[in-house]
Amino acid sequence: EGVFRQRLLICIIKELLEERGVFVVRNGDDLMINGRKLSVSIATKSITSVLIHTGLNILSEGAPVKASGLESELGIKDIKEFALTVMSRYADEIEDIKLAATKVRGV
């Protein structure tokens, strides 16, 4: 379930970027723009839960791989607003999934 939720988060980020006119390629949990890596993400389990770490480059300079950045390449200046939108859409999607799962009686 943790990897599923991680992939859902990545898909939401991809969708938001595409709404801004950015062409994004998703390969598993990696987001690429013009062949350069935008994201880093991992999901792992703990004794009591699952942890998801997802980061997006803001600037591409100084990265150890060919990287793309939200601000430097994509011109997204209000990073906090973008992050809040991602989190809000993720929370809404999880709530919608829970609702959909409880609407129909099992057979």
C-alpha cells in the first residue's frame, strides 16, 4: 500500500505540472523533464506504518545527476503554494478513495 500511495502522489504532481503546460515523463516514482530528473522518492515500512519521502528539485544547479528544477527550469516561483496544492489534492484523493471503497456492499 505504501508504494501505491507513493505512486499516487507522484501522479498527482505530474498532473499538476501538466496543467501548467509542462511535458513530464513518469517512470515508476521518477519524474523527468527533458531527460533530467525532477523528483526523488522512496517508500518504506516501519513497525507501525509506511513512510513516503518525496522531494522535488527547486533549483537544478549542484545536483549529482542531470536535474530539472521547479524554479530554475519551470518558472514556478511560489514553491509553498505548489506544495500546498499537491498536499491538498493528495488528501482529497485519499478521502475520495475511502468514500468509493465504502459506497458499495461486498459480494
